[in-house]
Amino acid sequence: GVAEPTGLLVLVDPFSGHAQRLIDGLDDAFPRAPKFGGLVSGGRVPGGDWLFADGEAFRSGVVGVAFTGDLAIDTIVAQGCRPIGAPMVVTRGEGNLILELDHQPPLDVLQSLHDSLADRDRALFRHSLFVGVEMTDSLVHREGELLVRNILGLDPAENVLAVAARLRPFQVIRFLLRDGGCDGALLFSCLGRGAHLFGEPDHDSRLFRQYVGDVPVGGFFCNGEIVPVGGTTFLHGYTSSFALFRRRA
């Protein structure tokens, strides 16, 4: 069989490539490898875009790059955090205090989550753990925007977790890691963002440098962005998606 790559960069001509069908197939073939990239922009008619690979130029289809070797790749969407563990329901709470998650004490949940992580993520867990609050009223988890909030503290004696948000009963939350350390990055941003959305240029790239630092960044504006959410790769719209490259720990 084909060895699992570290990550897959996918660039798709929007007029001829079936992006979602392609990334669904790549998820099946390489479930552990993050996929990232986007639909190329600029062309107004079929054949109006150019794709380049191995010294050749193409006016339709898909090009890609498989990354291998002593490299780790993390993907994030817009807010700079990535989810860990499964979505959980606040089954008991008071204001900003969480007393139970899925009928379990918060300390037990956090200990189990910590033990499930790789060594590098365990280090991040100790100082870069956040909570993402789903803004829907449904008990069924649906991938979407999370309101990222700080964790204020954990009282081991009372087994209470305090977060910087008032939570409703049975609200769905997810724990997140903010991972600022990387050696380089690719940014795929929707054409609908930028100055049109924020009223100023370079909004996303400036925030990236604010949180991550002065590392090399490349990328382009897309007609659609390819990046995983919750372990499944989707074709997004109106997002900024990042692939962060770092040496393996």
C-alpha cells in the first residue's frame, strides 16, 4: 500500500475539479493526514486559471503536494485554535461554572483528555488550553463556529471548572489548544475576507504574526478553502485556513 503522508496540499480548479468529492476520497485513503489548500481564484471562465506542477502548466483539474519526512502539520481555521477530544454537554452548571460534563466531574474529564494526547499536546494542555462554546441550542453537535473563551481555573477540591463565559444548561462545548509554535505556514483566505470584510488590508496575516511571530507565510486568496474540522475535511467559504509546519517533537 501507499505510505501515509504527513499532509496533503490540494489546489483545485473550480470549473473542472470536484473538490468535495476529491477530499472525501482523500479522507478515506489517508485518514490521519491533514488536507489543506483551496479552490484557485482569478479565472472568470473555464480555462481561465493556471495550475503548475513538475514544471508543467495546466488549465483545469487538480494539483497537489504530499509532504513526508520529519515534519508535523497542524491545521486551524480563523480563530487559531484546534479542537481536542469530543464535543461534550454541560449537564450541570451554574453561570460560568461547570459542575458536570456528560454527567462526569470536570477533573475526571480533563485527566482523561490529557492522558489521550501526544507528548507535545500534553505540554500545550498545561498552558494553552481553551474552551470553545457552541452557539446553537441543539443537543446534537454540528461542526461550526465556536466562541473561544479562556479557562479561568479548576478547583480540585470542589471539582468545579470556571470559564470566561456564562453557559446555559445542556450547552455543547469543546476543549481547544492554541498552538503558536511553528517554523512556517500556508494561509488560504477567502476572496470575501480582507479589506472587503474588515475595512482594512492584511487583517488575518497581521493577527497571525501577532500570535505566532515572525515566521515565513505563503498562500493565496481562494474561491473556497480546504481544511479539516473535527477530523473530517471540508470545503469552506469565507474563512481563513492555515497549515502550520513544524519539526516533529
